[in-house]
Amino acid sequence: MSNPAISFPTQNAFIEWAKQNAVPIATVDPQTSKNKDDNSDLKAIASAIGDAQIVALSEGCHNSRQMMSLHHRIVKYLVEHCGFTIVATESGLPESKRVWKYVQNHSNDDEVDVEQMYKSGLNKMYSEWKEGRDLVEWMRQYNQLHDNKLQYYGVDIGGFYQNWKIPMDEILHYLQLVDAEYARTLAEQLHPFLNVMTENAKLNYCEKLSPLEQAQLAVLLDEAVERFNTHEQGYVPQSNRQDFEWARQAMISMQLAEHYYRNYLDRSKHPNSSKYVGLNGRETAMHRNLMWILDTQQRERPGEKVKMIWINHVIHTKTETKYQDAIWGHFTPAGQMIRQSLGHDKVFIIGLVYDSGMYWKDWQKPAKRSIAPIPPSDKEHGIECILSAVGVLQYFLHWEKISHLTLAAGMDFLMSTFSMRENDYFIKIQPMEWNACIYLDGVDPATPGALMDKLRT
């Protein structure tokens, strides 16, 4: 079927090129293959990545078994063969210190409540599923044999949408060690806000805090960040550089979380007259946090090339500003900010498109969660129907290998704007926002974490 998003001749020329250049994905299973030739697809992906410092693995859907397992397989190969030492995911940065410590084997097994660590330290889109936990467990086991070289971070706002008490407790605990009087004062000042924002934080911020209270919270967070900056020389000797950096960036992440809530509230109330051009608050936080991770790791590993695998939803790994809808507005994704900060050649973005299958509907709410058919793609303007016409069930395609013979058709495809389905909603995207793409013909819901022990036995 012809897609009106691009001309019929262009569509056919691109599909013919893709049939010749698609690299079939041998398996999504992350377990080590007995046949080394089975890794030829991973070698092709690594070759396409080249010397890039950041590799973004896009999530075309949340909580998909095939996608999460394939990402694990790619991460494993890039760590073992290409020198990558950092994995960052769409989870709150302050909370992720708990997972970071677990992966780094900073505590004995007897001292760690693993279930609580996952629930409090990692976003549900990873912690609730066997496939998400499997990657963390593999990294921990790898570190036990390789001098704890791997790092796991969240790059998102602190508290995410739900609970501000967990990240603020981490920050206040640090401040109690280095600045006890200020820690007591800040805890007292934050107490009324944390009472409201220990659950449903974003919703309660929007509905239960007055404009004056929202402004007061913003001032408290701004002052707290400034306190870290002006007292750095006094705090570090009382603790250590690593703990100080974690605590300061955690506070910055809470400051940016409040900024995002304000951004969201203003665009929700005034989509046509908002002072924010787009829903870009989380994007700013992701960019700032990712750059902090790179800078921190580079200081700790002088002389080495620090390399990161960044796993995040497609909407965040895009690299061009586009108007999405009234709420999203003129959306500037984190991928664009990161690429502009580091340079085009240092960031390699792999998109992910899937065609059909089943998914976890209402996955954020366990009581309402159910398995449902994935809504159909947009047959008029969707990118899915073009990539499915290649005729390979699952494959990797490196856009930048488009030959001169198909350059005109290829560029027409790459620069056209398509609709793309994410879970049960749609975004606009140009393929040129990625360096390459993974296509999966069908996906299934991820495995609930409660079944982990049964499945392993």
C-alpha cells in the first residue's frame, strides 16, 4: 500500500534499498550464543556505531519483552566488545543511586533488600518486569568479575511523577553529615510540600499547591542548589567527591522536576498562550543529568574515553524540534540537546519501530493493568507500513549507508515527516532524526517481576 507521506516511486525505491541492506536480527535472547556467527548482527550494529561516545537505544514502546531483551543483548555485546561502561535509562537520577550502588556491589547481599531497592530506585517501566531486572542483575554479576567497571544511572527528573520523599531523604541524609543545621532547616521548610508530594507528586503539585506555594517550593530548591555550589569546598572534605557530586546533582534533579511540573501545568492550562513553547522540562533534566554523568565519569577515569549506552523512549531520543500537539507544543527532545552539546559524530541514535502485537495497557497502575492488542498504526502517514514492507521479521537498518544510486529517494524518505505509534498514542518523526533503526514485526508484554523466581527455577 502506498503511503501518502512520501511519493509512490520514492517509497518503492527506499523499500528496495532496505531489502538489500537490512541486517536480520538473529535473536532477541541476551544469553551468550554458542555459535559465534550468531553475533554477526551485533557486529554490524557495532560497526555502524563506530567511535560514537553515546549510543541511544530508543524504546518504541514501553514494557515490551522483545525490545527489552534485545536491548539487553546489545548492551552486553557493546560492553564486552566495544568498551562501553555506562548504562543510563529513563528513571529518576536521585533514586537511581540505590541501583548504582547495587550494580557496583557496594553492599553485601545480606544487607540489601533487593525488592525494595528495585521499587524505590528504579522506574516501574524497568523494575516491574523480569527483562528490566535481568539487565541490572547481569551488570552486577559482570562487575563482580571485572572490578566494578560498569555504572548504572537514571537520567530523569527526581521523584518522577510520584514520590518526592525517597529522593529528598537521600539528599537530606547527605546534608545531615556535612551541614546538620541547614539539613534541619531545609527538612522543616520542605515538610509541608513533602506531605503533599509523597504520592501522585505531579498531580498533587498541580491540584493541591497554590501558585504561591509552588513559587515558594521553587525558591527553596533554587536556594538548596546554590547552597551546594557555595559550600562545595566545605562539604567535600567532610564526605568525599563522589558522594558530594551525587547529592548536588540529585538536588538539581529535584529543582528540574519542579520546573517540569510548572512547565506541564502551564501548557495544560494555556496550550495556546503558555509561556513555554513546548513540554521540554524533562528534556532539560535528561540533558543536564546525562552530561553530568559523562563529566563525572570522565573525571574519575582520566585519559580514558568514557562511553555510554542511553536507553530512553523514542520521543526523548529524537534529535529535531517539532510541533507535536497542543500539550507537547514545539517539542525539543533531549537527544537534540545532547547531540548539540557533544557534536553529531559523538552521538549515535538507533530508533525502534514495531508493527503489532500485545502490550500492557495502563501499565503505570498495577490495579488497572491489563494485556490488550496494540492499536493499529496510521496507514495513511505511519512509518510502520513502509518498514514492514521490507519483508524481514526483525532487522537493523543503517540509514547512513544509503547508496548514491538511491540517494534522492533515500533523502526524500529520511526527511519526510511520519506518524509513529508509541504504545497507544502517536508522535511525529523524521527518520533522519536517527542514524539507524531497529524494526520488530511484533511484540509481547514484558514478564511481570513477580514471576522472576518461578521462571528461574
